[in-house]
Amino acid sequence: MTARFGMRVSTLLVTTALTVGAGAATAFAEPTAPDISQATEQRTLLKGSTTASYYWDDASGRAGDTGLPASGIPMRKGLAASPSWPLMTEGYVVYKGKKAPFFVGDRGPGAPSNNGIMLDLDAKTFADLTGGTFNSSTLGVDGNGGQGHIKVQYVITKWGNGVGKKNHPVAFSTGAWGRKDTNPAKPPVDVLAVAAKKKAAEEKKAEAAKVAALKEKAGQVKEVKEAGKAAAIAPASLNTDATAATTAAETTSDTSRTGTALALVGGLAVVGGVGYLGRGRIRRAVRR
């Protein structure tokens, strides 16, 4: 596993300087490791793939150990080395469906990065991904079929604030790890997020259409009910009008009959009067 042994010379120098400086100036607080437990749930700033190796530098000098990590944070699970990303950069790797968070706490691989090995995972994380076991005596990984390199997908969720390239990794020999990057990579379009947003918009539109349809249906039901009420009122009105018309007709008929009767009586009276007068005259004529 050449990624672990003797390939981070420049890193060793930097680490040694940091270690000596830390011992001479105790006033400086020890750096704290970031909380990367939620890294897999954060927004994607950069994604790609590379070959990853593993290492475990605990400053014990065993098995090619090159000293304390460059960040000054003691070696631990989740601490990875990058040849170009800023220290304290956070993200996660994916290997055969398994996700493992990491933060950049060290520099490396050195020479192997010239051959495309752009990430050094800690041995414990490497063991978890490959189904092996971390050996605390040898600082290696046992029981994973001898795998020392694996092809992984990487996802960056937070860039570190220091020097280093905020883009796809490049070899340690380029010196990108020591330069400030003011032009970080543009975050990729999150296909899943875009799809989810589109689906949410479609669901909202469908819900609005459903509400509108229900309102329209409610309006139609109201119109039918009002039409029913109007239809129920109309026969009663017609009956009232018919009754009034019948009453008026009957009243007219009665008036007509009364007038006819009065006229008939009057006529008879006249006729009778004439007859009476006629008889009176007859009588008077006879008397004379």
C-alpha cells in the first residue's frame, strides 16, 4: 500500500514544523475536528470520482507513520488527507452504496497523486467500506481481501477557509494545496432536488385545480338547489294566480247574473207596470 508508506515527504515537513511549533507555543489552542455526522445530508458543492487509498498517522512512528496530521488534529476516524483541497473541507465518499463522511485534516497522497490517487481515507473508514477490520497494531486493514485502493465517488459539502484548490483534486506536486483559491467550482445542478421541486410544483398545481373543480361543483349544486326552490315556488304562484282568476271570474259571473236578474226584474216591473197602467186605464175607461 504505497499510499501509506513514504510518499508524503512535503507533508512530513509541514507536519513536523506544526508539531514543533505546537510544542513551543502552548498558548495556541488545539484545533477541533468538525462535526461531520450530517455531512451526507448537506448541499452538494462538488462531486466526482477518484481512487482512494488509506493511512493512519498517529505520531507513533509505526508502519510508515509520518507524524501528526497537518491540521494539528490528532488522527481519528473520518480524518482524510487531500493533495489539494483546503484543510477542514467536509464531504463524504460513496463506495458500493455505502456512504462515509470525512473532513480534510491532512495533506496527501504525495507521489501517488500523480497517478490519480487523490484521496487518503483513514484506515477505520476504509475498513468499514471494504468489509475489513482495522488492526491497531499494524495500523492496517485486515480481512478485506488485501484491498489497498478503491474507486470511490466523492461529494464535497463544505469548503475549508484556508489555502487549497476548491475544485476537483490535483496532484500534490502542483502546489495547489498552498495557494488561496478565489474561484471555487460552481455547485452542480442537483437533479434530484430539481425533480423534487418540479414534482412539488405539479402537486401544488393539481391541488389548486382540484379545489377549483370542487368550488365549481359546489356552485353548480347551489344553482340546482336554487332552481329547485324557484320551481317549487312557481306552481304555488300559479295556483294563487289561478285561484285569483277563478274568483275574479266567479265574481264577474255572479255580478253578471245579478245584473241580468235585476234587469229581468226591472223589465218585468216595466212590463207589469204597463200592464197595470193598461188595466187601470181600462178600468177608468170602463168607469167612465
